[in-house]
Amino acid sequence: MFHPFSLIIPVLILIPNILFSLKKPVNIPSNLPKEPVLLVILENLGRYGVFIIPVFYGISFTGTLEILAV
């Protein structure tokens, strides 16, 4: 089942990325170390999971603690 309301969380997670894309970094050193391949793969899996999982699992606000958390 498709739950578009659940996309609010991924959008909130993307706000820093959007802000960083508007202002490009300056004074970056040219000799940065390479990122480990396993770290890049795990980061991408997490990124895709944040977008895909909320689409198929809805958010329910039935309990008091759930309502307070929002």
C-alpha cells in the first residue's frame, strides 16, 4: 500500500543536503583520502532505504507517545 504522508521524514532528512547543494564548498584540499568502498555501499543502501521504506509502511498516530514524538 502506498503512503505518501510517510515521505515527510525523508524530505526532512534531505533538507541539509538541499542547503549544501545551494552553497558549494570552498577551499577544499586537493589531497583528500579515498573513501572505503564498503562505507560507500552501506551509505547508499541506507540512503535508498530511507526513501523506499516509508512509502510502503504508513505512520499511525494512535498512542500518546507517538503523538508526542511528532
